[in-house]
Amino acid sequence: MTRFDRQSFLGVDSESILTASTIGIVGLGGGGSHVVQQLAHLGVGGFVLVDPDHITDTNTNRLIGGTLADVETETKKVVIAERQIRGLIESPRVFPVPDSWHLATGALKQCDILIGCLDSFVEREQLERFARRHLTPYIDIGMDVHNLGAKQFLISGQIILSLPGKPCLRCVELVTDDRLSEEANRYGDAGSRPQVVWPNGVLASTAVGLVVQLLTPWFEKPAEFVYLDYDGNRSTVTPNIRMELFKKKTCNHHPPNEVGDPLFDVRKFKPTTKTAIKTEGDNRDGKIHDKGRAAQRNS
Amino acid sequence: MSIQFKITYHLLKTIREDLERRHPFAFERVGFITAGVSAADGNLWVLARDYRPVNDGDYLRDKSVGAMIGPEAIRKALQCAMSERVSMFHVHSHGPCRTPRFSGIDLREQAKFVPNFFQIAPQCPHGALVLSDTSAYGHIWLAGDKSLTVIDRCVEVGAPIKIWRYS
């Protein structure tokens, strides 16, 4: 038995696919710390970890891997996440960025999938826009606790898979001008929302399931657009009505001609070392990670 | 340096379907992919935007090759590169072959016409892609007077994600 035998049903190539994959996780609090832990257990080999904050006492009710000793030393959340990964993966490719994700764009471009675990709607919209601009699948998770009055509370949340061309956070009205204005009126502060560990775990686990569906062959035809609602009071995860209504909708908020960097100029591009080749005939080998097929060589 | 070519599943499907259409006399079809570009840390991402098929009337009769396109097709592609300030990638398909590679004729013709794109859109890299029904492979030029480079990874962005690695 090897470590990954019990997940071999994910496909014959799943171990190498996951090892070769790089996932960007933006926000390493209650949701992101769960995501990191599970991806490391799965054997994902590459991580871009982004969060500017260090752990505080109020994080310890939900931040996976964080300890009271970390609170004492004001350990950065990226350090805690990296420690989790290195405890499970032998030689991971980890790029920790203890700063705003806006300063991590170079590393985030290298990711196969981005996962946003952010409170702020402005930040979520901007991160999704970045993902669309670089043709990178984006998964957004978020939870909230609503005060219903009379000491009643509703725990809710959502998981959205945003693929280039398919419905985005604006299409499904998770991001709206009203929400952005409301947040702007608080000077961008998303507020100190109530958070607890288990709803974050459900949302993060569902997001990790989507990552595995996108990368490995275990699920024959994953949905291109996913919008799931979490009801923490009923302990259910169900498709939002928009998931069916919008599944064939094409997004108008991120048109294809916005893809790429509009100011890019190859004449100013400084490549790292790689030898350009001249070929008479072309017979380079190709290692293929095509879901559902074994690695192949050029015939 | 790592160079990736990323394209959505739906755009790639559109291209494959167009290239499969029979032409009145040419043995195969060709087209052009427009793309944006992004870079970081000495690495490059070519990000496909759109597909421009070559019109039926812009092919030339030439039985020595699968498809020969005329100066009007090249002029339209050059015009597109200039007016939209985009990278242009010539694309054709080798159909059911599992791991596509350029033929000797492909390489000879690429060397002739790809550098021309740098005359009118020198700010963008340009290149060529060859597809099969299940895979993709490509070459890129970073300047008109330089040698081609093999694209390290071609990525089909969809559900599932497909990645073809060449380094």
C-alpha cells in the first residue's frame, strides 16, 4: 500500500496530475486554511499562498493548523499554511506571499486554479477579474451568519465555480453595485463577520471536490458552472436556482478581448534562460496530462 | 523560461469543428487564433481570444500540400494583428493523430510567414499551433529575427482542464 492507494479511484494518472498541479489560495483564514490542508492531504504539489495577516487570538476558533503558540509569536498565516503542507508533502513547491494578492500576481499567473477565500466583495470581484484575464478557473467560497432576531441565526454560504466564458460572480449577482457601494462606504472594510469552523470546513471541502473534478479523471463530465448554497442550519448543500438557469449563459462582464495584459510588449520581455531551437523536423517528446489517458510519448 | 498557451474548451471546440469542414478543393483547412499575452518572472502566457477562419475563396489550388492560402488570407491576418494589436497563431489540424507535430512543410512555411507579423505587430509574439482531435502543440517566435521556441504547455481550460506538457 502506498499513501495514495485509497484515492487511486481518482484515475491512473491522478497522483502525477495532482503533484504537477499548482493551486493558488487567496485568504488563509477559516476557509483557506481548510483548503490548504485538504489539498496537501490529496498530494497537490504546488501552492501559492497569499494572506497579509498574522494569526490572532480571535482566529483560533477556526484557523486550521494555527496554535496558541502561533498567536504568541504573531505567526503569519502563510507560514502556518506552509507548515501544514510541508508536514504532508515531501518536496512541495510553495510560494508564500505574506502580502496583498495584488503583489502576488506573478505567482498567481502560474496557478492552474485559483481559490478565493475572501470576505471583501471588492477583492473577490478583482480576483475573479484577474483569473478571467489569465484564463484561470476561479473557485469562490464565502460564508455569513445572519441575525434573524429573537436570538435566531442563519448560517449560510456559497461555493461558485467561475470558468472563463461561463457565468461570473456578477452574472449570478453575488457581486452587485449595491454590495460594492455598501462596502466602499465602510472604506473597503468587509467587517468582522461571525465565523465558525464547521461551515468553513463544509465550504472548503466542497471547493476541494471541485478542484479534484477539474483536474483528475474520476468524474467524467464535471459541470462548467457551479453555484452551490450552504444552509448551515439544515446542514445541506444544494444547487442554487441560478446554477440551472444560467448554465448555458455566456458571461458579458469579461469579454474575450480583455484577456491578457493590454500593455504587454514582447520587445521589453526578458525571458529567463531557455535555448531557442531550430528544427529541421520536429520530433520532441510530449508528456501529456490529458484527463482520462495515460501519459503518452510522441509516435 | 516557461511558455504556456491557454485556450478555453469552447474556443478549441469551435476551431476543431471549423477545421473539420470540407473545403471545395483544399485537402485541409487552416485559420488564425488571436491572443493576448501576459508575462511574469521571465515566463510567458499566451491567452487565446478568438478564431479567424480563412475564407474558402482565399485558398489556392496546390496539390503538393494539404492547404495553400493566398496573399489575401495573409493580408487579412496581418491587418487583424495590426488593428487589434494581438498575437496571431496560425492553426491547422492533423485530425485523429494523438500527439500532433509539425511536418517538414509546416516548418518551412512557418519560417516564411510568421516573421512577417513582426513587421506590423512587433510588440506581440506570434506563432503556430497544430491540433489533433485530442491534443495541441505549438511554436512561438518572440521576435521576427529569432529562432522559434517550442511552447512548453498547452492548456485547454474547461471542465476538465487538459494540460499537454512538452518540457
